[in-house]
Amino acid sequence: MQPDNREYTRFSLRSKVKLVDHEGKEYEIYTRDLSHGGLFLIMKEDSLPPADSVVEVTAMDIEDPLPQRAVVVRAEAGKGIAIRFLDSE
């Protein structure tokens, strides 16, 4: 087993989010875990946003959420995608 070299600690969290992919397609999905740097999103779809594509994610469980831009760092068929938050510009 390889050591976990992540920059930020991950926490389990199941929360509903809206994801808009690089083609403008919208999904209502759930998080699996989060860290200060990003999220893992559960997606069972056959076609996942590809690695390095920019997406927008919005929390649906809070009042007046702000969309957050992120980049897909990993796509796992049948499981979902890992995203890293982009700094505000």
C-alpha cells in the first residue's frame, strides 16, 4: 500500500451538489469526501468529465450558495471524479 501524500486531510461528507461540466451539461450528484483543496464527486454516468477539464460546482444544501470553479484531476469509471478547487480570479 502506498503512503497518502495528499496536501490536505480528507473528510467524509455526503452533500448534494450541482455540477456543470466543460460542455455545459448539469448533474445533481453527491460528494463522497472533501478537503480544503477539493472534492470527490460520486458519478455513475458512463461519460465523465475528462481530466484537466474545468467544471463548476455549487453546494445545494446551503442557502445562497456560490458556484466554485474547479479542475478535474482524476476520473474513475463507475465511481466518480476528483476535483481541485481553482483560486478565485
